[in-house]
Amino acid sequence: MAVVDSCVDWITFPMCRLGCLVCLELNLYVQVCGFDPDPSLWTFVTRNRQHPCRMIVRHLKHACLAWLLSTGCKVLSCHFSQEASFETPYWHRYFPDKRIRGFDEMPTVGPVTEEYKNFKIHEAYQRWVLEVGHVVKELFSDGSCCVHVYHKDDFVTIYRNDGKYPLRKSHQVIARYRRDRPHLYNSVGLGPGMGAEWHYLRRMLPSGVGGNAYLPLRQQLEEVADDFVDLVQSNLDENNEIDILPYMFRWAFESIGVITLNRRLNALAKVKNEEAENLIEAAHLTNEIIFLSNVGDFEKQYERLIPAQDYFAKVIMAYLLEANLDPEGSCLVNKLSAEGASPKDILTLILDLFQGAIGTVPLTLNWALYQVCRCPGIQERARKDLLRIMPNKDSRYYESAGRRVELLFQASNASPIVQAILRETLRLSPPAIGNGRINSKDLVLGGYLVPAGNMIVLQSQAACRLEEYFERPLEFIPDRFLDSEKYHKKGGVNRPFGFGPRACIGQPFAHGQLTLALSKILRNFEVTYNREEVGIINRLHNEPDRPVIFKMEQVPH
Ligand code: HEM
């Protein structure tokens, strides 16, 4: 391919230097290959680019691209940005000849089987960047492959070229289940959906889950969090110890029930609720099956999925029918119905929200507690903030924390230390290893041309553990998010919720829930962990490799 023999560069066109309110200060970045800069032409393009209006900026974009194409180069991608450019691609350091390498020349690994079987694939991902480099092609035994990227500039290139319908190949086994049941589902859902089919569903929740519209549910969510804390308290053993994670799953289940159905599902009842337990179990099994079906044995995994999803769908369908009995109701289901969404699409969406919420938030909270226990002094500092927000043990969190801005979650109202703990947890111990995309255009990543249609994994977790992005990257240091002078950090790879139009739909809700629950726990308990170090197993999500038994002692006041 001709492209491969030429060099690639980011060209910057400063669009507006006036800094006016309309078009701000925009630069147009164009990734080209085969561009041989001629200084006189360059001056021609960059001269007189000061225009105070966005329309003119757009017009100039077309003019610049037309000019570039006339130079005979190939335009790979372009975007507007106010950020500093990466004028010289980072990989020129590794390839001083600046020649773009072909896809076949990309360093390869695999096939690996052991690490998938042992649920330890995250360890291989971490090793590859250290041993092979920032761009690695993993070969699978069926002959297919996947590109793993670890460099922040490649993250930017991928996300900026996402387009209107970002493509992600995941949850294929769910897609098969739903396609096989057209009487229940119109589409495969948010996780596996692609193109216009995905967009149709996604735009039913344009602001995601947990924004302003959910404000009236804050009271109920706080009651759920209080019930969770009470349940934990009443299940501590004689040494005040507890494996808290199963209770966190019940809390997350109950909370997503409130958000979607505006009702309590009794998952936090003192006597275990069998239906809730079965649903939580079905969600865990589904995650494991999604993971295993990605790495072979698709048919066998599909067979395992059927009873779990049949049960899940049957119970959620019954909840939806009950919600629809009250057409005046105010829950998300009523709202979607009123806006004309079909019952099949509502079922698909609600199932995806339950599935998305049950594992991720509790695992993050559990990792946060584990890390907090290994970080001397942080609990006392957080509690100082929390005593201000909740002076008494029975003080309401949202009454005091939400006074200023009426949002379910408002970072500026929360304890800065609690926020820093959560951000650091999501950096070091996120629930997902990273994010996936299929590139819809040819892209140059790390100096290699990746033809459109390839599977790419943005290795956020592994990259966040590299010294080049975070100082002392393997240490849990919440202060790195409080004192940017003291700790060097570069955020481009730290994307625990993904990015762009396809980023996690539950991010605002997850933030709100994590902040609320961690604040309640640290306000009420001194938490310690005195047992052996906990490792990670990954079955779609990063789970602890053993029960994490915390000691939780009530704080006196
Ligand atoms: C700490 C908690 C969470 C983390 C770290 C997380 C992370 C992610 C990531 C990385 C993605 C892929 C984004 C992309 O492709 O750019 C995603 C997608 C998704 N998440 Fe979350 N998530 C969390 C909580 C939740 C919650 C609470 C819900 C439901 C309320 C949820 C529902 C979903 C759904 C449905 C998708 C698919 C969205 C789509 O493709 O349009 N997640 N999440």
C-alpha cells in the first residue's frame, strides 16, 4: 500500500487566535501521510486565519483539507481542538525514518490460552507493554487478531475518529441470544449494538443515567444506602469482620431498581430475597459467559447463557408490566413509554442497565475500601470532610451535600478526599481493564497502519500503571488528584468510563452512588484489612481473587 511508504504527521492549522466567545481558540489537527511540507505553501495555509465565527472556522476546515488533498497526501483523520498539539508523532522516536509500518510488521503476541483460562489476562496485558511496546497485535487461534494500544496519543487518535456511531465488538453472545428471540427483542441492545441500531436505543437516554432528571430519587437512593449500611452493621461477626462485597451487590441491585422502576425490590431485606439473589447470580454468570465466549467455545457459552438470560428477562419483564400498570408513574419505564418507546426496546434498555450496574459499582467500591486500608491516614482525612457534610450519624447526606447545585451527583459538593480516593481507585483498580473499538477508518497507531475494521483495545488499566503517565504508578496515592504540583500525571490514558458518544451510559449514576456509599461507610466505620494481599481475577470485570474480609468498627460519634 502506497501509504505505508510515506511518513505521517499531525499538521496544525491555527483557526482563531482572537479567543472570542463564539469560536474560542480552535486549532484544526489533520493527520496526513505523504505530506512533504513546502515552507512557502505552509505560510499560505496558516496566514490570515483569524476569524471570530464558528461558521468561518468550519469553512476553513474544508478549505484546508481541499488544499492538503491537492498536495497529493492522504488525509487520515482530522479534528478541532483547543489542546496543545502532538506535532511530532511519538513513534518518530522509535522510527526515526518516520516511515509508517504495515499492519503485518506490527509486533505480535499469542495465541495465549492459559491466561484467559485462569482469568489472568490482565497480567499479560501489563506484560506486553513492558516487553513489546505501545502497540501490540494479539493473534487468536482462529486466525483473527486484536490490536492493543497503550499510548495516550493513540487513545486520542482512536476516540477522535469514533464518528457518530462508535463501533465496539463486545457482548456478542448476548447479541445472539436476542437475535434468536425476535418476539422479545427488536435489537441486540446497547452493549453489542452497532451503527444506527445502537444509536436508536442510545438516544432514548440522551443524558445517560443519573443526571438532573433523577434528582427526585435522591431521597430513596439515600434510604437504600442507609439500609445497606445497617445490613452491614448487623452482619458483622463477633470480631466486627465481614466479606462486604455480596452486600454491595445487593445494594447496587436495589439502587438500579429505584433508578429504573422507582420501587424497592427488597434485595436488602434481613432475610435474603431469593429472587434478588438469583438475579444477581444471573448477572454475574452473564458477565463470565460474555468473557469466555470472546475467547472461544462460543456455542458452549451460548448454551450456558440461555437459562441465566431467560430468568433475568422473565423477572424484569414482570417488573415492567407492574410499572406499566401505573401509567401516571414517574419512573424511567413510564417516561420511556410516554415518549413512545416500544415495550421490546424498554425491556432491552432496562436489562442492559441492570446488567451494567450490578457488577461494576460494587467492585469499584470494594477495591476502594481495600486500597483505603493500605493508605495510612486517608480515612481520618476523609472523615474530617464527612463530619462537615454529615455532622451526626443520622444526618442526611444529600440534604447537606446537595444544597448548592441540584444534581444527583455534583463533585464540588462532595468531600474532595472521597473524590480523590474514588478517582485513584478507578485509575489503579478499575472494574474494567479498558475499552474496545473497531476502527471505522484506517488509522496510524504507534507508527503502524491499522486498516479499518480491526478490533482495538485501549489498555487503560495497564497504561495507568506506567511511570510515563503517573508518578509511582503502582502506589495508591489519592493525593495525586489533589496536589497536581507534587505528583506528575498525564491523564490521557485514564478513561475508566470510556469516552465520547459511546462512553458509559451510567457514569453519572455510578459517580453518585460511589460517592454516597463510600461517604456513608467512612463516616460510620473505621475500616481495616489485616489479611493476605488480594490479587485480581478478570471475568469481564476485575474481581478480587479471594473474599476480602474487612474489619469495620463503628466510629464513636
Ligand atoms: C464504576 C462503574 C462503571 C464503570 C467503570 C463503567 C465502565 C464502562 C465502560 C468502560 C464502558 C464502555 C464505554 C465505551 O465504549 O466508550 C461502559 C459501557 C456501558 N456501561 Fe458502564 N461502567 C460503570 C457503571 C455502569 C452503570 C452503573 C451502568 C448502568 C446504570 C452502566 C451501563 C453501561 C452500559 C449500558 C454500557 C454500554 C453503553 C453503550 O455502548 O452505548 N455502567 N461502561
